[in-house]
Amino acid sequence: MKIIHTIKELREWRNSVQDVAFVPTMGNLHNGHLSLVAHAKQAAKHVVVSVFVNRIQFGEGEDFDQYPRTLEQDAEKLAKLDVDVLFAPDERELYPNGVQNYFVEPPALQNELCGAFRPNHFRGVTTVVSKLFHLVEPNVACFGKKDYQQLTIIRGMVADLNMNIRIIGVPIERDADGLALSSRNQYLSTDEHAAAVFLYQQLQHIAQQLRSGSRDFTVLEQAATQTLTQHNWRVDYVSIRDAGSLNTAQTQDTKLVILAAAHLGKTRLIDNIEVDLSAA
Ligand code: PAF
């Protein structure tokens, strides 16, 4: 596996190959990321993984400085999976002026769900992902369904800006108890870690009620919010949406996704479950 830090070297390598799948990450790789790599390997001949902690998608008071940087261990994991290139630019390489003046501005969805609590987060994501797409020029790119809103926004960007890149959404990897894998799980204390699966359990409970015919979306959202709050969670949102557009769910919708974000102690966790009622 080649470890590349500069745009120049990446472009030289890219000019020498065809058929590339790309997995953008912020590093601190866990089995969720490794599953993205496995899907990438199935999708194309060559695989590029980027590791870059992207300052412009973090808001004030968020964990940019604290975000775990573990490049050496990440490289070991990727080498074992026979990844072709690990692209790990430093900040000056991607943001040579120290600032970004041009942004890829997503539509109104960027201000809903997580976007309502993380102003400018999604335009930071779309901007860095489109920069990385220009550099890596992938045929295919893999994103986790764990960040469901991010995946939806990236799909929209690729379609709207006529990017010739196939986007693969990869299912969430979970611990044995059901907790969705996330780099932020390591901020949890041992007790919090054991309690964290409660968020997923609430989503499962809503999914079950939807499958049993309930369409009182607001009632289901409010009940889960109340239960989480009673168990010492600080809830940002619990929301039932159309799985494709992420518009607020309508009673006739059959492909739904239930999304939630909530704080346990100092850690903000997100999770979601897709529910296909057409199959019921
Ligand atoms: O999902 C992530 O890790 C990041 O948002 C991404 C896509 C690598 C952009 O920085």
C-alpha cells in the first residue's frame, strides 16, 4: 500500500490506473470503516482511502482538536486489507490559503436534523468531499448509512452537479449489543457505553410500531424523545422521514427511515433504522 501525502503524487498515481473506488474517512478506523473498504474492493479494481480530519465541517465548541488522530494504526489496518493508496494530506495541502473561500452549498436539508444543531456542518462535508472527488477522480465512492443525512446530501450533490461517480451506501456495523460503531463511542465512559444501546432500542421500538400499522409519526417521535429524556439523554431529535428524500414522512410513504441524535453525558450519538413497509 502506498501512503501518499501530496496532491501531486496522488495525481501521478491516479494517471497510471483505471477503475478506482474511494472511501473518504476522518481516520480512527473501526470495523464500520473496514466494511466500507470491503464494499469498495468489490466495486472496483483499485481502492483509495483518505484520512483527513476536516476542520470546516466542525462547529465552534465541537471536537475538532480532540478528534482521535491515529494514522499509524489506520495505515496498518488498511495495509492488511490490501488497499492501494492511503491518501493522508495535511491541512496546508487541502486548504493552502488556510481558508476555504468557495463552498458547495447543499439545499435546505442541510439545516434540518443534524444540520439544525450543527450549522455549516454539511457544507463543510460537501465541500471537502467534492475537493477529494476532484483529486481522486473515483468511479465509485462508499459512504456509511450511519451518517444517513450525509449520504443523502452526497447523493444529491453527485446527481445535481453531474458527477460521474456511483455512490454506494453501506449498512451500519454494530457492536454485539446493537450499538452503532462510531469513532465517538470512545468518548463514552464504561457505564455510558453499556447504556448507549438504549438509543437504538428506541428506534427499534418505533420500527416495530410502524410495522404494526401505526402512522402517528409525531406521537411516536415524541414518545421516544420522552423516554430517552427520562433516561438522562439530551435529545436533539427523533424523526421519521422518507428514506429517499429525507422529507418528513407522509402516511402513504412505504420506505421510511427513523433517525435520532442525542447526547449521553458529553457524547453526541446518532443512529437510524430503515423500515420498508412495502415488504410488510
Ligand atoms: O463521514 C466522514 O467521516 C466525513 O464526514 C467525511 C465524509 C470523510 C468528510 O470529511
